[in-house]
Amino acid sequence: MKSLKSVNLKLSLPTISLSPITRWIMTVVILGFGVVLVVFLYTQQQTKNSKLTDEVDTAATTLVQNSLSKRDLENRLVTANLALAELTANFPSSSQSMDVEEMLFKAAADAGVELMTVSCAAPKAETVGGITYMSFGVTVSVTGETGSLLRFAGVVGYWLPSASIESASMSDVDMNLVLKVYAWAG
């Protein structure tokens, strides 16, 4: 048996001898192939770069448009919130105005007169003694007998204790009153 050290494992390849012109042609072909490959890869990268640049430009344009739209929508939201706040601030006074009208109808029923018209102006803030109140201008027109009309002028203070009669005009069968009614602004 032979030892492993004695086994010769050398591989011999045939040697190819090429002429210098063949080596030169092969070098030029390999370099040419390399140049073509580099140009091809460079062209692909430029195409990708161009597409990405177009996408970035489109995204930037969209961003600017959306920013302008957002600013416009935010301005509209602020305007709507201000309008809502104003309407919300007037809503309690509208409720108070309906309460005033209800009390006037009760006063008219108590006095035995018929309420013809009631109109309440928009409330205005008014400060009395350092306290802010809402002041309603109310115009009332009633019809009835003279005694009932005078009774109505007297009972208005009972039904609306925060009201003052600013002016009154009366004929045989009708009376017009201009009242100022105060409500706490809270």
C-alpha cells in the first residue's frame, strides 16, 4: 500500500500559446465589451434618475398645491368657527328673547288685552354698576279696552321685573310700548 505522501495529485493543463495579435484582439474585445456594459448601465441609471427627478418635481408641485389648499381650508375653518362662536353667543339671547315674548303674552292674558305685535331687537351688551347685561329693545302693540290697556302697562313689570318702559303711546283701543329688558350676560 502506498502512503498518501507518495501520491502525486498535480493537475496539468495544456498550455495554449496565443500570438501577440490574438492577445491584443482579445484584450480589445474584452475592453470593448466592458465599455459597452458600462455605457449600458450608465444609460439605465440616467433613465432611472430622470424618472425620479420627474416624480420629485410632480410631488413638489402637489405639495405646494396641497399646502395652498390647506391654508385656504384653515382660513375657511377659522371663519366658520368665528361665525359659529358668534351664533352660539347669540343663541342664549335668542332663547331669552323667546322668554320675553312668552312673558308678554302672559301679561296680555292677565290684563285682558290682545297682543297684536311683538318685536325684539338683537341684544346689546350694556354695563350697569360694573355688571354686564344683555339689553333687549322690545316693541309691543296691544289692543283692548282702556282700563285693560292701563292694567297691561301695570302688569308688565310683574311679568318682566327686569323691564323698564322707555316710551308709551295710547289711543282709545290700542297701546304701543317700547320696553328695555335686561338679562344677565353670564
